[in-house]
Amino acid sequence: MGPAAILSPMTGWSVSAWIWIIFGYYFLATILPIQAIMGKVYPLFSVALIIMVMGILGVMLLAPFADSMPAWMHLPRMEVLPDLDFFHNRHPADFPLFPVMFITIACGAVSGFHATQSPLMARCLKTEREGLPVFGGAMITEGIIAFIWAAAALTFYGSPEALGGATANGKAPALAIQTISESWMGSVGSILVMIGVVILPISTGDGALRVTRLMIADSFKLSQEQLSRRLMIAIPLFAAAIAVSSMDYAVIWQYFGWANQLLAAATLWAVSIYLRSKKRCYWPAAAPAAFLSLVVFQYLFSSPEMCGFSEEASLIASTLLTAVIGVLCLFRGSGLEKAEEPSL
């Protein structure tokens, strides 16, 4: 629904028409072999994303020289960047920066959603060595995109309060992005930027639906070679997706934020256990697993809609719980070291 709302004014087609077009693409991308559709359109998606990010970054880098540049470049006249304080800035509703920021921004460089893509991407890799550039490279790239847009938004609006006002009272964040891109890059540049913005949620949707089909098939050992077998899973899956689309996303997101990070923490703990069992360095997985566990537990203990503990009490409880989980996971990995390899 989000991409449809952006594409509608750009094309003159109704939002409903775009919803059905996007759903049609989702359905084909879910049931057809990956090389049939997704393998062909994703390189184009990548090019659009690169153009979007490099365009916005280029404008910000050239902005200090705006007075000597031609007017058609639409470069902003930057003032002093806003004064940001990591430790004292709080949410407008007086929520603390930790852990709320890491729950609100739940699709950054590390998130549970990335973990769910393993059944899809593992099928596309020839060796385990390709995992680092594919998974790691994608996560780092997404983090860079987030940093660039955060810098662009704060530069354009001048302060977190002004940026919050531009996206408050039901205003879609995409409208703020469109305002920035039109001001900085003109009408043509804005179209390229908005195409890049549209691609992000669309590529999330097709990946989520396809991976869900694969996970269901793997869990129940259902063959997916025949189209009819794929449809047996895909049709109920899309019925559920349509039902979810009619729900209030503001409510869904409250639960998605912490559940997504909890899935990321669980995945990282599992990776830590595996690495420990193979006598390999496991701290690169265990350290972020502990951090994300602390974030999720602190949120669950302190948030008003959950336990509602004080910040101090919730921090003590979440630290103890994280420590217990860490000890249990690493002990489990140590126990697997001594387990005999199964005979083949």
C-alpha cells in the first residue's frame, strides 16, 4: 500500500490499481523460479538504489560550494547542522533514546528480517565463502543508505523537531523524501529518487512472501518442484497477506519492532553456538547478540504497553536475563564441541 500511494500521483493511476499490480508481481515472484523474475529485476533495482543514494550524497557534498554552482543544480544553502546530543535527546513523547531508538529503527544493518532471507539466499550461493559479500555487503550497504538519508533529512529540515513535524499527524515519510528530492534534484531527479524509495518496500514484500513459502515447505518437507505444490502454500499465504494489509500498521509496527530484533538476537545466538562448536571465534556474533538481547528485554520491561517497570529496574532485569542467556548459549556451544560427528 505504501509503494502504491507513492506511484499513484507519479503515474496518474489509482492507488487500487497499483496495489493489484504490486500484488500480481508478488504472486509471480513467489511461485516462479527465482531466475524467472526476481533474478532479472533485482539488478535493475540495485542500479536505481545506487542512483538514488549517490544523487542525495552528491548534493550534500557539493552544498558548501552552492554559491559558485549554476542555479539548475538545485543545491541547498546549508546552515549550521543541528546540535545533536546522543545522551540527552529524547523522543517527543519523552521516551529514552535507549532502547527505543533501536526498536523504532528495526530494519537497519542488523535485523531479524535479514535472518529470514537465509533460506532464499543460501540457495543462490555456490559456497559458504560467498556469504560474507552477499549478506555482509547488503547489510553494510543498507546501513550506509540509512546514514545518508538521516543526514539529508536533518540537513534539509534543520532540526529533529522540524523533521518530526514534517512526518507527524499521519503524514507519510515518503512525502518528506519527495520534498527533499524535488528541492535538491529537480523534477527528473526527484522521479529517480522516488523510484529508488519505492523499490525498498517492494523488494521487502517479494522477499518476505517467497521466503515464507520456502520456510513452510522446508519445515513440512513439502516438495516445491511442481507448480501445484507451490500454489498450495502460496494461495493461503496471500490470503493472510491481504488480511494483514487491512489492519492498522501503527499497531502492527509496535510489535514488529521488538519481535524483529528478538529474532535477530536469537539468530546471532544460534550462530554463536555453531561457531563455538566448531572452535572458531564466536564473539563477532555473540557481542551483537548480547546487545540486541539487552535492547529487546529493556524495552519489554520498561515500555508502558508491556511490563512498565522503571528504567533502572528494567535495566537490571534485562542485564541479568541477557547474561543468563549468554552463559547458556555458550555452554551449549561448548557441549557440542565434544559431540561426535554423525556418520554419513
